Amino acid sequence: MTSEKIIVGAGTEYPLNGLLTLPDDCSSPVPGAVLVHGSGPSDMDERVMKLTPFKDIAEGLAERGIAVLRYDKRTYAHAKKLSKPGITVKEETVDDAVAAITMLKRDPRVNPERVFLIGHSMGAMLAPRIDAEGGNVCGMILMAGTPYRLEDIVLRQLKQAGSGKSLLKRIVGLEYKVYAKKFAGLYEMSDEEAKAKKFAGNLSLYYFKEMGRRTAADYLLDSAKPAFLMQGERDFQVLADDDFRAFETLLAGRENTFFRIYPGRDHLFVDAIYDDILKASKEYAVERHIGEDVLGDLASFILTGQPL
């Protein structure tokens, strides 16, 4: 395989460095995939301390005959420009993902009718919206996604982390109460009110309201496209027994929708070490890589329409 440097959004206000990883044999057009990051600033490898899940996926799929485009997230590449309040997920993620998909479709080595979207975490929450708002991909892969709204996940994670008697847990428990109060009545607020109320950092409550108007589940229920939903069994950020099972219930009976839980895997689909959200920094400080079972299922869905 080979990797070529590319720029998503070249000539725009927010050019993004990226890599196009190609199989050795592109004598005829190959299937392709675009990777979409989780929440927060992230480089093209979606690096989290010692883990590089997007690098693992890009190289693993290229070895299996699939071209993969990955790029730096806008909030990573242009942090200073985006430091003022008011950004939404459209500017942060959706627009760049659509541009990346369009770019990949125009590459003569890639079959434009066989381009897929792989979203991880918040990228999985946004994948169906990206498809609906101009991505127009062949199919979608949601890795550690949720059918719930983002603010519901934020509050649940704070509640998880704040359950206990230690000082740290009590502090997090207080944070839960503060943010629960902030989110109360969010969808009864006018857009102007939500924009005027700060959440944290440079995010206003409108960031959540704009995204929460339609969830991943809402978009998927309106779509007939193939979808593959993947979940780590020991993920403590998105939960197999809650988020994943809710997706299974909502999308039950769809012939082109597949579900798979990976035993012992965490949020980044590597072998889990801890089961405590407060130990996330320790969890991600140990180098590991995405396994062949996950990579094989990803490739199989793209190449044949169903996981192995």
C-alpha cells in the first residue's frame, strides 16, 4: 500500500492536511472510505495518547483492497480561528466530511459508486447526517455510536464518573448537577437564547441544540442505505447494554443493517484494560492496535455488503 499527502478543502479558509492510503493494485477503480473523527480536536490518525485508531483502520483496509481518506479535524488544524463561541457541528465536522467524500469520489483510482463513510463515536452520531447533507455515500459504518442526543451522553458520563464517595467523584457529581441545570429546557429555548448561554470552552448550548434536533437514529430511520453498527463490549464511553441495544431495537428487521459487539474491546476497539471512565487516561496510555477481527469485518462490509 502507499499513502499520498492530500489537502481537504484546498483553497478554502480551512484547508486540512490528510492522507489517502491506497492498495497496491489500483489498476481498476477500488472501493473507498472516509474516516470521521469523534468529539474534540483530533489529528488524521485520531490519536488518543498512545492509540491511533484511524491509522490502524486506513492501513488495515488498504491491505484489503480499499482506499481510505483521513484528515486533520478542523478544530485541530485551525484551533485559533475557531476559538470564538458559536461553532456548530456543521462547521466543525459535517462540511469537511462532505468535502472529503467528494474529493475521494473524484479520484480516478476510486469507484465513486462504492465510497463508504466510517464514523467513530461522535463521528458515528453524525455519519447519517453527513450522508443526508451532501455526502451521499454507498453505505455507513457507525463505530461506537449512539441513538441518543449528545447532551444525554455528556450527562450520563458525568453521572458514571460521579458515582462514589471519593473526593474526585464528589466533584464530578457536582459538575453533573451544574450541567444538568444548564441543559434543562434546551429545546424550549430560542436559538438566540441557546447561542447566548455558554456550555464550556468555546461551546454554547446552541451547539447541542442544533445537533440534537435530529439524532443519528432519526436520520437512519429515514434512510434505506446499508449500515453496519459496531460496538466494543467494554466501552465505558458509549455503552453496549444501552446505546448499542437501543440501536438494535430501533433498527430491527432491516435487511441491510448489521450489528456486532466485540468482546473485550474498548471505545477505540482495542483490548480493554479498565472499566472505569475515570481511568480513561490510563486506558489510552498503553499502545495497542485494532484487531484483525474488526478490520476484517470493516473490509467485508465494504467489499461484500455484510461483515464476516
